Amino acid sequence: MKKKVLASSFALALILTSATATAHPGRTDSNGGHYCRTNCAKWGLQDGEYHYHNGGSSSSSSSSSNSRKSTYKKSVTKPKVTKPKVAKPAYKESGLRVYVNGNKLNFSSEPLIYQNTNLVPLREIAEGLGAILTYDNDNGTIGVTKGKSKMTLTIGSKIVFYNGSSETVSAAPKVIKGVTYVPAQVFARGLGTGIELDSSNNSLKITY
């Protein structure tokens, strides 16, 4: 009987000693831990280090985990915004000077250059040459007559008829900003006139 009492007393003493070793002085908070303030080195801790008495991890591991979380940033790739390219017009003002029998024509709409072809306003070049115009709006055809010469052109078509015979030219008549333009040399030649293009002087001389 005495042996059992001694054994129980010895076991109880071990439990108390173990509890004392893991729970040093200081009250714990609601989370089961506190900051070390007394004999910290004795318990394998540093002064002011937060630790648990219920087997939880110390504040050092918790703080390092929080540090890793706080330094992680999700990289976001912003989509590239490309501006739409503005298409340049295929034509530009040529500054061409046109002379009819030595007299310079004054155009209200500037002559243009398109695919290396000089374009001039249809109505004004026709009037300067004394030609008569007729329109077929349904088919987009233009009739031009001067004396015995007759020419037929179609908007957007490179096929031109000279006195009934067809010919393919370098550029078709075009409507640009509400003005109908025709190839200058093609138009003048179709009416039986003489033409002389002076590239160095950027001038076109027409005679009849």
C-alpha cells in the first residue's frame, strides 16, 4: 500500500515539474500566450518575444509568415492599347499649271496627282477647252464633245471611248470631295488637241 502511495506521489511530482517547466511566470492572454518578461533565456526565448503556453507557435514564426504574405504582390499585366492607324489619302495637290492656247486656266478646285497621273476638275477643263458635257447619273457615264471629237468616260473605270473605240488608260475618273476629276492628258488628247507636259516646270500646255 505504501509503495502505491509513493509511486502516485512521485508521478504527481513529475507532472507538476513538467507543467512548471513549460509555464514560466506571467499571465496568458485570450489566445493562450504572452510576451516573455522574466528569465526569457532560461526558457529558450528572447526578451519581449511572444509565445504560447498551449503548444502554439511563437510570434517569430507567425511574424515571418505574415511578412511573406505581405511582401507577395500579384503581378497584373496591363493590355496594350494600340491606336488605329489613319489611312493617308492616295492623292495630293499637284500644283499643276494648265495652259490652253497660251492662257492659264484658273481652277477653283486644285489639280491633284494620283498614281503618278495628273487629275484636273472635269467641268473646268471642259469649259476651258470649249467642250460640251452630258451626264448619265444612273450609269455614272460622262459624255464630252468638241466639234467632231466625242469621248465617253465612266466614274471609276479606266476604259475610255474615243469616237466609239475603247482604250484603257492609267487612271479612272474619280469623285473627290464632291468634285469630278479626270486624267488631264487623257482628256485633252481625246478631244483631238495637242498636249505638252513640262515636268521641270510642272505645267501642261494644250493647243487646238
